[in-house]
Amino acid sequence: MNKDDRGPLDLTRVIDDREKEISNLKNNIANLEESLHSKDYWEKPDYKFLVEENLNLRRKITEHEQEILEVKADNVKLSQQITTMMERMRDANF
């Protein structure tokens, strides 16, 4: 664990992990779409599976993107709380 890593609750780490997952999911979608265009699946059951898988991956991406937005918003709120607490401590000559 590097010295900047604060463990599994490190917001920066959570954001980075989610962005990596999103990138991987987008790559999977691209691979599935390429597979669709390179093969003659249009009338086969495999096509339906790939379309459903594509939709599932897109849903996961949306969920992860929403989670990233929430974590970033929480990060801003926590930063503001810390700043407020530090100002109070300075004002109290702590």
C-alpha cells in the first residue's frame, strides 16, 4: 500500500477503480459490437444474447457513472466539512 492510499475507503481510489471498470465495460461493448458486425448473427439466437449483454453492460456503465458522481459529490462535501472544522479550530486557537 503506498503512503497516499488510505485503504478501501479512499475516495480517489474508489473513483479510479470505478473509472477503470467503466473503461473495461466500454471495451466489452465495443468488442461485442464489433463481433456483431463481423459475423452474420442478425437472425440467430446468438444475436439476441449479444444485444441483451450489450444492454446489461450499458446499464452497468450508467450505474458506475452515477456512483462516481455520488462519490465526487461526497468528496466535495467532506472537503468542505474539513475546511469548516479547521477554520473553527483556528478561530478557537486550538
